[in-house]
Amino acid sequence: MGVLVCFHDRCFDGACSAAVFTRLYHRCVDPRRDFRYRGLMHRAGQLFDESMFDAEENAIVDFKYSSSNRLTWWFDHHQSAFLTEADARHFYQDKSGKKFYGPDYRSCTKFIAETGKKHFGFEAPELDELVEWADLIDGARYPDTRTAVEMHQPATQLTLVIEGIRDRDFCVNLIPELLSKSLKEIMALPHIRSVFDQLYAQHLKTIEVIRACAELKDGVVFFDVSDQGFEGFNKFIPYYLFPAAVYSVALSRSQERIKIGVGSNPWSARPKMANLASICERYGGGGHAKVAAISLPPTDLTRAREVAREIVQELRGTLV
């Protein structure tokens, strides 16, 4: 039965977290265990089913906590890591020494690497590239908007593929590649390069769609692309187009959900007093203080637009 790793799907940090945890387990626990992977997505309603934890050992990385007694490993760094207060109590009462929470970390990948070193003596210098880029990407530590949006680096190119590809098994199949190849080598694989070329062309069109429909007012840029047929897009586009924006609120829709994405401009010098995770938690979402999101059923567009408008007004109010 081996080890099952559940990870944040369609997320660079999620895939890298799964890769680093795999190396940690093989190097420090048992090198003979087989691994399986399962991607998890935030959605409205229940996130976990007890039957999903069907391995000898079950892990969750870069995703919310489950109080299932079958969960043996857990690493996460999001402020909104616990669905309920009961889940939080369950975690803090755990004595296994295999469940870790690091909300001060920018990326779960780096959290796993450093926690593994502290508690298990884990060393994996061959994965330093993954750790560095996951921390930069998930922590929005790009030097400028051009680096984030124009995507000249293999890591940013792979992020576009991870977030935009519709193949449900892509990240599951990518994780072994992350363990055996450099990011440059991965981006040179023909099947990945061809997907990137298609998605980058769509990325350029998306920039123009957002340019046409976004409104910047009182430091907050808002756009509704729920009728455009895409959910995933580069979250730094609003600041690339509107450098004066302090916050952004975006409404998009896919077959699985309506997403309200709420972010802050990491290149803006204006003080950002709003905790975006706390705001989104009021509507059933969550994330980090500087970037967060809400998932609603795909049919609940009227309610989603109401929520988005409320958040826009609240954020504008913090900047007056």
C-alpha cells in the first residue's frame, strides 16, 4: 500500500512540497516505500473523504488539515490551515511528531525542507533549486512585475503549465520528474514545452482581456472574467497593468467552482493593513495575509459578485 501524498494541485509550491516530502521520507524514514500522489483543490463544501486515505501511511502537504485518524503526516503553512476549531484542537493535541504547521513560512516546500533538517537530520542539496524557486514564487518575491508576468525563467514557465493545464494527472506525473531533473530539463521535455507554448499564447490574450475589463479605483483593481471561460491566470497581471494598485480582487469561473481571488501588490510601497486571509475566511475561504481566495459553487454567480463587491469596498475603505 505504501505512502499516499495528498498535495495542493495546480500549484508549483504544492508539487514541489510533494517532491521534497518524498525525498525526506525516503532518506530519513524508509527508502523502500512506494509512493502515490493525489492532487487536492479548494472547493465549496467538504474537502476530504475518509476513504481517500487508503495507504499504509497518508500525508497531506501544502493543504488544509484533516483530523482523520488515518492521516499520519501533515505539513502546511497557510493561515487558514484548519477548517474548524475542532481540527485545530486535534492538531495541537497530536503527539506523533509527524504533523507540522509553519504559518510564518512563505512556502510549504521550504517549511518541509527546514523542518525535516531540524527534526530528522534531512539534507537534500540536489533539491535546493526547487526550494528556492518555490519560496520565491509562493512568497511573491519576484524582483519586478516583468519577471513574474513575462516568464523567461523555467520555474515561471512551469508554473504557467501547472496552473493552466487541464490534465488532472499532470502534477501527479510531474512530481517524479521534479525529483530527477532540473527545471530547465523539465521545460525542455517536448510534451511540456508544447503545452507551455499554447498556454503562453493564451496568457498574452488574458492580459489584454484583463486590461479591457479591469477598473482601478481608490487603490483597488477589480475585474470580473467569469464569462471568459477561464479560471486560472497569472495573479500578478493586475499589478503589471496597473502598478498603482495596492490590492486586486478578481472573479473567475470554471466548471468546478467560482473563484474570488484577493491579492496585494508586493511592489507597492503603500502600507497594507488588511489581512486578506481573515477577510476571505468570513466567506468560507482563506489563504495568507497577503493573498487569499474564496471558492463558491459554479452556479452561485450572483452571490459571488455580491461578495466580490463587498470585499472591494472594504479594501478601498482601508486605503482612504
